[in-house]
Amino acid sequence: MMFGMLTVCTIEDLKYRKVYIIPVILCGLAGMILHLFCREISIYNILAGMLIGLMMLLLGKLSGGAIGTGDGLVLVVTGIFLGGWKNLSLLLLALIFSAVLSLFLLFIRKKKKTDSIPFIPCLLLAYLVVFLLCTV
């Protein structure tokens, strides 16, 4: 379910440079309902995971929009599914991918240092890497 949400959000982020909130909210609600029936992680772990996304939303507001609201909302939802530590790992790996992509785009002169890049594709890539490493 999370892979589908990240894929849809990646397409939206790349194509429109924004993320539609309805699919993200629906996925978050589905995650909460799923946890009611299948308690794999504790409520405290879920709240810790959501807190990471909420902190990104706060940083986005404090930075004047340098971090997109959609990025923060997606991280809230991934926190529902992954919990605190795994969501933090996802964020850190996505930040590394984002930094590498930014440096590459600067090097080939496709972007300037004041330009922004979509972050959710980096989250999707990080999720795929974490998913593949955890299932091997």
C-alpha cells in the first residue's frame, strides 16, 4: 500500500510539482485501520513515526516553504506504516539520495543551487532500497 502511495505521489511531484492530499489521507486512514486489526508495532512507535512527518511540516512552515507540505504529509503517513526508527531511516536515506541527485544536477548544469528538486521520488527510492534490504 505504501509503495502505491509513494509511486502515485512521485508521479504527481514530478509532473505537477505538488502532491494531492486525498490519496495521502486515504492511505493514512487505511494504515490506521490496518493497525487496529494487525498490531505489529505499538501506538507509541506509530506516533513517533508520525512525529517525524509533523516535524517536517513545521520545518516547512518555518523555512517559508523550502520543504513542501506534501513531503511532510507523506512522511506522516509513512510513519503510520513504519514507526519511528524505520521512518527516520527512510528520511535519512532519502535525504542522502536527494543530496546526491542535487550534486549531480549541479555538476551537469541542469539545476542552479537556488533551484528545488522533488523530494518524494527520493523517498520512493529510499523505500525500495530499505524494502529490498529488509526482505533479502
